[in-house]
Amino acid sequence: MNRILIVEDNPDLAYGLRTGLEIEGYAVDVAAEGETGLAQARDSRPDLVILDLMLPGMDGYRVLRTLRDDGLDMPVLILTARGEETDKVLGFRLGADDYVTKPCGVLELLARVAALLRRARRAEAANGAPIERFGAVEINPAARTVTRGDQLVALSPKEFDLLLTLVRRRGAVASRLELLKEVWGYSADVMTRTVDIHVAELRRKLEDDPSKPRHILTVWKAGYRLET
């Protein structure tokens, strides 16, 4: 049984989320403060964390940063009323796997949770996969590490998954919808900006000149492809 930690200070919302998740068969823990949620994540190592940003004491960004600094790589879904693109970019840079703006329907949230857990299981099954390379970049799927030259590059879990998906297409174009399905597990046209934000982050970290990328290319009206 997958265990999910909800870090949310609104008791009514937390209760509704907990009820919906438990009906789906998940074991659920709830924390109402950032410090408490961080401590529970460290102690119980849940399979997934649903994290609000505006929390009393330690806010959600600090919780997320600390989790990743501690080496905890469970999927983190941010659920927040803060819907500006700058908020989303910061969340993804700190290591979030998904970003959902309140209000959000329970059925959509359950679908996103299931997709993240499926992706995590696939990542575990990828151990032993061969090393992938393009330009000066080397990707180790088993260790989930990326190096550029002799420097280790810090990628969020979804940045890593997106990069590996593009590399394994061997130059073929992937549409945004295909990437949403393969990387995030979505089957519908939702949050297409999520792909664009992650691509921009990969270029920032891996390209010599992110404004003129040589490897992670946009194909007009089609999607993205990776040029080795």
C-alpha cells in the first residue's frame, strides 16, 4: 500500500484530500505545519508528498528544498493557491514533480497522484539501463545522475525523466502531449506549460547558450527533439 503525506494547514481541505485518497486505498498522514511535515517525511519516507506552499512557520518552498538537500527523492506534488508562473518555476527548480493550483477537483488530483506513483515505479525499474550521451552530457539512468564534462548537474526528478525521454527518442520529435503522457503520465491536454518550463530549465543547465540551444531543440508547431 502506498503511503502519502499531506502537508496542508487548511483542516477542511486536508480532511477532504485524506478521505478521497483513503477511499482509493492509500495510507495517508497529515501535517498542518511545515516543520511537522518535514519531520514526518524524514521519519516515515512516504511514497508521495502533497505539499502546500503557504504554511505556518516553514513554508512549502523551504520544506521542498530541505527534502531534496537531504537526498529524499519521493515525488512531491505542490498544491497551492499561488498560480503565477514564477511560483511554478521556483517550485520545479527546487525539485517538485507536479504543481497544481487550487481549487482543484479531487478526481484530477487523484489522477495526478496515480500518474506520479506510476512514474516512480518505472524509474525504479530502470536500474541497469545503459549510459546515454549527447555532446558533453552523460546520463546514468541507474544512478539517476547527469554530468556535463566533469561536473555533476543537479536536475529535479521530472527534469531527469524528461531529458531521458528525449534522449531515448534518438532525434525523433516528441509533442508536448506525448511528453506529458510519457513523463507525467497524463492522457489529456493539461498544463502544457509544464513541459515548456522543464525544457527551459534543461537548456539553462545543459546548453552553452540557452537562448540558442544546440541539443534540446524546438520543432515549430510540433514539439521538441534532442540533437546529439
